[in-house]
Amino acid sequence: MGNNQKNIEIFWHPGFYGAIEIELISNKGMFEFQREYQLGKQPFRMDLLIIRKKSKVLVENEIGHIFKKYNIIEYKSPGDSLSIDDYYKTVGYACLYKGLGDTVNQIPAKELTVSVFRNRYPRELFRSLKEEDFIIEERFPGIYYISGPIPFETQIIVTNDLEGEKHKSLRLLSPDVQKRDAKAFIREAAEWKEPGDRNNIEAVLQVSIAANRGLYDEIRRESGMCDALRDLLKEEITEAKEKARQEGWQEGIQAGKQEGRKEGIKEGIKEGIKEGIKEGKQKTLFRNNQKFDDEHDVDCRAGYVSYEYPGGKMGDL
């Protein structure tokens, strides 16, 4: 992570939501995506529920080959652990979802699948699963099918190990993005014009850029790539500029008010001093042909200034 901003907190899940929709774009309209699906009234939320609306249409992307009617998705951000307990928690979400149907067996177990995504190989999890007599099969590069004593078909996807052109969006969700993947994604994404697709592209690029600033700085310097990247993030840049303009405007108003208050105080002090001088002069007038003593003190209370004048003459302020 040599070129990364280590201290910046990155919210990876929005990028994942965009990436998984891009992964399945070949079957657009076939799936319904429900993000952070809440399980009844319980304080549990799945990262993503994908509902397959067309059962007889082949899913082109290998990640979706396992999909049935209802598909429970868990995403682990880079740096998150993936233990045997995390695995069972996700299976537990599937069990809760199945058990919370409006009618008995409304959601058949055979129509449920579980998918867990992580960027790194889960060595400890696979070791624990094997110890519990699960069978792990790498069906496609980076895609592992899990079979054993659970009622649902399950797969674990290691996004860094995915191969081919179809999986660039998921490979970009990493602090170690390959330059060729980033450039290929930018070129391909530039052809997508639908608002929903553009939103997903922006979500992926936002987290990918945040985690790989040095890499994207290099890409921006290359001929043609800067304009393509700027075009993809045009709405975000416009919104950021507008937000900055509004914030600057508000800050300007506040600064103006503060400066105005300062000027008001300053003017008040000046006026107070003038009044004090005037009052002091009045006190130095001879009354009944008598003089005051040679030295007097003047207290200019309006400006909280104490001034001493000798011989009845006012000193310089």
C-alpha cells in the first residue's frame, strides 16, 4: 500500500454495491438489488439481497451461475477478517430470511443461495471448513463453491483472484489495484450512458481512487485518460464544486459578520475614547477662576482606556 492514504477511512460497501450491479450488467433487468436488507424487526441487516426475477434466463457472469430466486450477499472490506463465525453468521441471515416469510415455506431453502465476497484468500476459514467436513471446490478462478452440512448452496469469491474482463469492477475494490484494470475499466465505462450505470461507475471509482491515489494520479497524467476520468466523475465534480461554492459563500457571510462585529467594536472604542476625551476636557475647565491640580486621571469607560494627562493638557491617544 505504498501509494495509499493509510489514515483515510474508506467506506467500501457503496463501491461494492455498484460493482456487483456492473458485474451482472449483461443480465440487466433480470435481478432486483435490495441493499442493507433488514430482517424483519430484528436489528440484523444483510449487506445485499439479490432477487432473481427470471429463472429460465442464463446468467452470463460466473458469479451468478449459482444464483437461485433469493441470494444473500455478504461483503467484507479489505482489512476485515473472515472467520468461521462470520461464515455461519451469513448462513444465519439466510436462515432468518427463509423463516420470516409471510406464509409457511414461502421462501423454499432450495431457492436460497449464500455468497461471501472478500479481496484476499480466506486461508483460516477454509482450514476451519475442512475440519468440519465441508468440501471446497474452486469452480472458476477466485470462485469457490462450498458444500457440506448446510441447507443452502454457498460460494466464496476472492475478488483479487478473479480473472477475465468481466470482473474488473470487483478487482478495483482493493488497495492494490493493477493499472491495466483501472485503465480498462475507465475506457469501458466511458461507453455507458444510462444514469443508473453511471452512478454505479462513480461508486466504484470513488472508493478505488481513495485507496489508490498515487495510481490514479499517474493515470490522470496520461494522454486521453484524464478527460475520460473527469467525464466519468463529472457529476461528482460538479456537486463538489457547488458544495464548495455554497460552503465558501456561507463562510464568507460568517467571516463578514465577524469582521463587521470587529469593526463595530473598534468604532465603539474610538467613539468611547472621543467621549472620554471630551469629558476629560470638560473636567479641565477652570471653575470660579480656580485650576485643578497639575495632574489628573481620566477614565474613558466607554473604551475601557485609562489616560493620564499632565498640566491640564491631553496626551496623544
